[in-house]
Amino acid sequence: MSKRRRFPNVVVAAILVMLRAVSVSTPGFAGAPVVPAAPIGQPRPFVLLVHGWLATSLDMLAMKLRLKFDGFDCDAIDFSYMGALDSIADYAGELAEKVEVDYAQHRHIVIVAHSMGGLVTRYYLRNLRRTDQVKTVITLATPHHGTFGGMLLPPQSVPTSEMLPGSRFLEELNSVSETVPGVDFHAIWTPTDGAVIPAENAIMCGARNYKLSGIGRTHLGLLVSDAAYSIVLDVLRGQEVPVTGPQTRDHEEAKKHPLPWL
């Protein structure tokens, strides 16, 4: 696994000070109403944040800080080559090592994954896992049925090719069932994603899906969205969140390019 880049402490301290100044009504920050981090009598889950393609753990920093404010022990993985060159299966191997070796002491893990990170997580759970540590997965803007956005990113890399609708990788990953036994899945998506094309391809069959609409709710915007974070927080606390929007995605419809002339 690659070395993780250390974020300068002075920068983290500055961010913490700014976050404390946010309105007390904002979920996940100091001063907000105190709610138990887990149902009474149950241990708090350990949260592992998983970034997407051409990204690092810094993309997950805002969510990591908010979770720490709310009393959760959490960390974020850094994939080699920023998750941009190797296959999704290779990154799933890195995730397996992170979960089952580095965090072998944690018996209740919740993975919060953004974009390609959700596919990495699903591949790991379906094909590589040897433990039952991961109990819940929450994906944000994950192209569960692929994205034609990869066609706009020349030259195509291995993972962007794997994320194209109808790819062999996705056909195998979504065959039989998109979920795995013993794990609760939640998928947060937005029709204004901009990177997942069509946006509905972020819907995960068999999961609890949450459609978020509104200004600023984009592919990266979901990582700092109050609405998205509220869903994550409620799931972590064992509260049932009402689903919104479609709960299934037709596999054949997912392969139709919304802009066929491109």
C-alpha cells in the first residue's frame, strides 16, 4: 500500500476552528443537539471513508472532521496512484488489507464510500472479504450501473473503462444481486451529479436509496452537503431514514447513453 500523506497539523487546526464557527443548527458540528452516536447498549461503529477515482483521503476530510465532532472513531484510506490507474479489483485488495489487517481489531465497521470507492467496496465485499467486520455500506454518488462520464476523460484509464455502462466488470459485479448477505446498503445520489451520467445510474438495487435534489448537490458537493451528512449520521446512529426517489434501476436502461451523438 502507498504511504499516506500527512495533512499538516496547523491546517487541520485552522479547519477545526472554522468548523466550530458554523451555525449550531448544522448537523455534525459542536453545539448541535446531542444525540447518542449509537443506540443505547450497542457499541459505536468504526467508520472507514473510501475516496473515488483520481482523489485522495483529503476529499473525505470535511466528512471525517464532522464525524469526529459527533463522537465517531474514523479514518480514510488512500489508494495508490490516487485510484486512477489500477483496476477496481486491485484497489479492492488494498481495501481488504486496510479492513482486515490494519483494522482487524474493529468488529463493527461502517464504510462510507464516494464515487468509484463504492464499487471498490462492493467488489471487496463480494469477492475478497474473509471477515464479517463490515456491517453497513453508505455510498455517495457511486456509479453502480456505470457512467458515460468516463468517455469525456481522455485517455481512458483502466478504472474509467470498468465504470462504463455495460462493461464486463459491472456486468459481473451486478449479476445475481447487487448486495451481499450480512451487510446493509444505503445509496445517496443526486440528479444534478454531473459526473455520473445518467445520474440515475447511482441508484443501487437492493439498497435503501436517497435522492437529493437542490443547488450545490453535485458529484463532489454531496461530500459537504448537510442533507447527505444528516443521512449518514442517522444511519450510523441506527435510525431509519425514509427512502426517497426510485429504489431500483433497470439494467438495460442504464446502458442507454443520454447523449448518443457523443
